[in-house]
Amino acid sequence: MRRQRAVIAGVAAVMAGAGIGVPLARHLTRARLVAPDRVPSYQVTYRVRNLAAGGGGIVSWERLTVRRPFVSADFDYASRPGPGVTARAGSLFTEDALYDVQQGALHPVSGRQPGPPGNDQDLATQLPELEDRGLVRPQDRSLTVAGRSCRVYRFSGPPSGPVAPFTGADHDDVCLDADGIELGEDWTYHGRLVETRRAVAVQVGPVPDPVPASTLRAAGRVRPGAGAPLAEPDPTASTFLPAPPLPAGFRPAGVERFAEPDPQSPQVILATSVVWAFTNGADVVSVEAGQSAPGQPPWDGEATRTRTVTLTRLGPAATAIRSDGAEVRVDLGAGRWIRVRGTVPVSGLVAYADTLSAPAVG
């Protein structure tokens, strides 16, 4: 399942100008989808055809359920999902944890920082910046899928976490509707069409919890040291960063503290971080202040293309656009770093990051 590749990237995890909270236009233009107001929840059922094995391809089914700002589930099925049909694989993001599905059962994988769930996308908001950076190529064509119109955009590969530059003939054509929901996809790899996805049913508006609360309780929580989780809640984690100001139009959504164990030696902590989260309806902005080994910030080696900016108080920084939103990254040196994330245009996120300050290393 393609979206499974978002799981690890999603864990590792203010409006245009300074106009935070200003509604965005919702309409289609000939060349570009203008960012819509983000819908609070939606559910899409896809028919997926895997052509990598040749012949007519192997058909499977996928159901994506999103309840913004924090919850999403992407489950894979052998037949069209419905009553009595059990998911055979998939992932579930809650506000503070990541789960996966193995043989129909839900298992805890890791804690996670509060932020956009890894299975959700914020491509519509970020399209102008992605195009300006050469990370997306609008196609002059539209489709009607599941009774909804969508515009086709070409990426270098399936947009899942980092959005990589184009190389060679590989590309992924994604069709986004006026709500920014992905309705179709055609993935070409090594010059060959290897996978197609088409929505067969779309529900926008209130959707049920992707799994019942009783199922989550039965799955349990991540146990420290078990399975080398990527993040563990750590109430003792301290921070060098003063509490960030509240972004205009947003409300506080909590402060979380984390430790990152070494996958090979879970008793060894590689990094700690403190995350402040803020929400405004379906949108989320978070500030993460972390401490790790010098020269090893959590974004090191990501494939996405960045741009440098200079913040008034924090100094040199870089901006990145991911499939789940924008980021401002600041490496303060001596193993200290700050990451500001948001489902908002990068210009507004930079304006907010410019209000932050951190004491110098003594």
C-alpha cells in the first residue's frame, strides 16, 4: 500500500503574509488549484491497481478516513470495504500515537508529536510554493472521478512526507479536487506505469472514528524499549525554548515531551524534544524544540528542496514543503534545533517563526 510509506515520515514530524486565520479562496483555475478552506473531515474509498507484476494488474481497495487536525486512518483491503470486511494492513494516527494493522489486528508502533496525521495531505495549500520551487508541474487537464471534478498535478513520485525534485522519467500524476482531496493517481516508475488509484466514493463532512475507542484500548500503548519506537512520551524532557506565543486565530492544543531511543539500543536516548501545538479548526501549527547530538537535526538528509531565510531572533533557517504542510527549520548549533510546522502557507509560517527567540548557549 503506497500510503504505508508515510508512516515513518509522519512520526519524524501563519497564513499568507501575517494574515493568520484569513479564509482562503476555494475555486479551480485553468492551471492551478487555489488553496481551499480545509474541510474538517472526509473519507475516500479507492480502487487500486498494481501493475508492477505485469498483466492486468492486481486490484486491491483502500479507505482513507481523516478527522483533522490530528486523526487519520489508511487501511488496505482485499475486497471493497464494507460490513464484515477486515483490513489486512494499514496505519492509524491519533493525536499522540501511531498504530499499524497486521493480519487484521491493530498494534501500537510509536508515540508521535501532535501535528497533521501522516496519511493526510496539505498539497492544496502548498501548491503555489511547490510550483515555485519546481516540485510540482500543473497539467492542463482535469478529470471527473466519483462524480467530482479534479485537476491533475505532476510530482516526482507519490507525495508522502518529503516532496523530492524531479529526476529522470519517474513521476506521479495526482488529481486534486476543489477541497484539496486526492481523487486519482497514476504512478510512473522507471518509465513504466506501476500503480493507479481512483476514488469510487467520497464523503466530505462528519465521518465516524476510523476505529472504535474500545479497539484502541485493546491495542494498548507503546511500551518503552519494545520494538524500538521512534518516539516515547517523556515527562522529564526539558527545553531551552521559552513558551511560544499563541498564533493569532489559533488556540492551545497542548504541550508534549518526547524522547527518541536508539533503534539498536533502546535504553540509549538519541534526542529529546518539547512540542507546543495550536489549532484553528482543521489547521494546526506546532513548535518543536529539540536537543540531540551536534549536527544531527531530525530533518538531516531529507530529499525535499529547501530555501534559506533569516529570522530576526533565531538567525539562519530553512523552509521546506512536505506533503502534510510547511516547515521552518532552525539549527542553533550545539545539538539544539527548532522546527515550526503548519498546514498553512510558508510565508505565514515564517512570519510566525520570526516571533520566536531562544537564549544563546552559555
